[in-house]
Amino acid sequence: MLDIKLLRNDVEAVAKQLAKRGFALDTQVFQVLENKRKTLQTATQDLQNERNTRSKSIGQAKAKGKDIQPLLAEVADLGDKLKAAEQDLLALQADIDDIVMGIPNLLDDSVPEGKSEDDNVEVSKWGELPTFDFEIKDHVDLGSPNGLMDFEAASKLTGSRFVVMRAGMARMHRALIQFMLDTHINEHGYTEVYVPYMVNEDSLYGTGQLPKFAEDLYKIQNGDKEADKSEQNYYLIPTAEVPVTNLVRDEIVDADSLPIKYTAHTPCFRSEAGSYGRDTRGLIRQHQFEKVEILQFVKPVDSEQALENLVKNAEAILKKLELPYRKVVLCAGDTGFSASKTYDLEVWLPAQDTYREISSCSNMKDFQARRMQARFRNPESTKPELLHTLNGSGLAVGRTLVAIIENYQNEDGSVRVPSVLQPYMGGMEILK
RNA sequence: GGAGAAGUGGCCGAGAGGCCGAAGGCGCUCCCCUGCUAAGGGAGUACAUGGUUUAUCCCGUGUCGAGGGUUCGAAUCCCUCCUUCUCCGCCA
């Protein structure tokens, strides 16, 4: 959520900023609503003031034993007027909130212009692209014989865009998670957290998935109980970002405790509505996948540097696995709703002859923190101030598995196990 | 799942329809005192938001788990929900 004061003081400037990312803010509508709000709110508060002062004098009169009947008669119609005004204000406020909650974050000045992923800018490249003197296969063809990777079984159990893994494949998948977590904990100073995989609506509003992106989420139905408005609705998490970032929701943390650095492994659940027909083959786009997430909550002055640090932590995993990748900075049009600036790490997939996203690292600045009132006490001003929140994948486990299988393949269709993973797999050198 | 108790500021905790944005304590900030340390004395210290403002100050409004209701007036009474604790049941 943007600072409402920013919108009030200079909507046009904000609209101009938002236009960079292709978001059209209707400044006219906002202005009209905002002007109405001002008059209505002032009027309502005047009425409330009147009620409060009169009620107080009634109380005082009563205490002195005076007759309060005449005073009561004077306030007879105040209640109705006030109730009407309050309800109008509430409705108007809801309209304004709808607009404000639907406005994406302002972009960092360093974000390049552009409309789509084609305009993202490559920052750096790492690793030598592997060369093969044989016909290479993709991860589905490499994984499917022996049933190491079984998409048909998964579609029987559940449906499309799920997978079953067996033996060495399942074990390497698990090994990757341990390896990533251990690296972030032991070498990058993150604290591991275990969190719920289901969250309530407040959490999803906090990180920005709601109200705009409900169709991407799975909502839980509790038995055959009808979803009731008065009861809490739970959703499966689309990323660990949601539960972990919401740890600081409605908290005022000590400045001394910053930066707070968390890592978590969770499954992620995405309905992938709107992506039908895209990446239908294999493990790239699933309804359920594992991810190791890294997050930092920092003072505003530190967030720019923290983003660089966070990306480096994600890159370290790719380097240890010796997977060639490149780092791109997302252009204005491709940067996500809540993000101010995003780096993607793209790993080399030889079978696709291209780089594919494997990590997305973003600085949200105070956008999420404002929504969830996540603050720290500034020792200088002694006042609570909004934190900056950052998160990134470190890394997406399924896609890392794909990258390993394709980059480490042999002519006979076997797959070598990266040396850093072998200790996690009982010394296994060839996947089986 | 059943029965009971509770949710108040950064933390603990008083508070039972008007004098309560809320006693007291802890913590924190500033000042005084003491050679250092320890101890002591004084003052200040919730958050959000509207008007005004670069910002403060000031005035107002809202907030005592959340949302509704009763009332001229609600932390306090009523209803619904959420959460926590205790006991019972079930269970990995």
C-alpha cells in the first residue's frame, strides 16, 4: 500500500510514476472521492465532537443531581444524524480503500523502462555453458524411464501439473532442500523458521496477494461446511513469503534486532489460473512445488544494500551447484505488484537452449510493511517507523532439480549428482 | 469435540455505565546527585487518523482481541467471531 499522504499531496506525480509500469491510475476519480472524504469526515467528526461534549455535560449535570431531561431532549436527533454520517463515511472510505489497495508499489529509480519480460536487462552472467557431443534430452525424458519422475501417476492421484518422484529423484529433491537451508543458515546468517502452510486473509492482504490476486490462490473448504463470512477462511500459501513476512505484522521490533533474516522451506500452492497452455511439459509450472525462501526485514536506509546481499545469497546456491545462470533486473512493466525492484536469477536449461527463472528477489520497501503495520522503534526519533521487507527464492527446488538433470546429463541418459549434494545422498554419484 | 476462565499501552497489571486514553510497576528518554560502578531523586513516555504544517506545536476523531448492538454516554452491559489458558475426550 502506498502512503495515502503521497496520494493526497500529489496524485499526478504518483500516477506518472505508476504509468512507467503500465498502471493507469484514475486521478480524477481519486480526487473526487478524496474531496468528498475530506468534507464528510470533518462533518462527521464535528458531530462526534458535539455528542461527546454534550454527553459529558449530561454526566456532570447528573452528578450534581440536576434534572437532565431537558438536556436529553436537546440531543434527541443527534444520534440519527451521526449514524447516517458515519455510515456514509464508512462507505466512502471503503471505496477509497479499494482503489488504494489496488495500486501497485512505486518503482525504484534504478528500474529500467520496459513493457514485458523482453525488456528485462541482463546484469551479469556466471558459469560456462555445458557442451554436449550427443543429442541431449530434457528433464522429462531423462527422469521418466525407471519412473524416477512420474507425471501420469500424479495425474491419476490428483490431476495435471503435479508430479510423483521416486528413489534417487525424490532423494535429490529432498537433498536440495537440506543443502539450501544449511547454506543459508551456516554461511549467510539466516535463522530457519517453520511456518503454517495455510494462512488467513489478513496475512494475504499484508503481503499483497489479496485483494487483487485471489484467483491465483487455493482457498480451503473445511469439510463440507459452507464458507461462512463470519468465520476465518484459510488459504494454501503461494509462497513462504506470506507466512514469514507476516511474522512482523502488527509488531514493533527493537532497532537492535535488525536486520532480521529468516529462511524457510515450504511447499507452495498456485492455481496458475491464466497460464493454461504455458509450460505444460514437465516440472516447470506446477500447482504444488517446494521452495526455500530467504527474507530480510531491515531499516529503510539499509534495504538497497540488503537486496544486493539477498541476491548474492541466492546466487551462492547456483554457484555451489555449478549451474550456469544470469542475473537480470526486471523492467518496469515486468516488476510485480508489491515490489519496488526485482532481480531474477535465470538458470541455463540446455534442452530449452535458454535461461529460465529460478529465483526472484525483491525489495518491497515499506509497501508490505505499511499494509501490515510492521515497524521498528527508531532510537533517534523514539518513534515507530515502517520496516522495509525483502524476499527472494533461494531457490525454487523443482526448477533447480530440472536444471541439474539437464546440465548434468550423460550420453546414456544417466545423470551425475553434483558434488555438494553427494554428502546429502549417502555418497550417490549417479542418480538412480 | 465437551466444560470453564481470560484477552487493557513496548512489557506486566488495575479498572464493574460519565470524573478513563486509562492507576501502579517494569522498560526507555532527558535532567539532578554520587570520583568509577551500584544505588537514589525529578520530569517525560500508546498507536492510528483529520484539520494545519517541510516538520513540530495545537485542536479534533477513533482505538482496551475483532465486528455488531443497547445507551445522551461503553474498556465496563448484550450478541457473533477469533485467540490463549485449564480440565475431559480423541489423535500423530
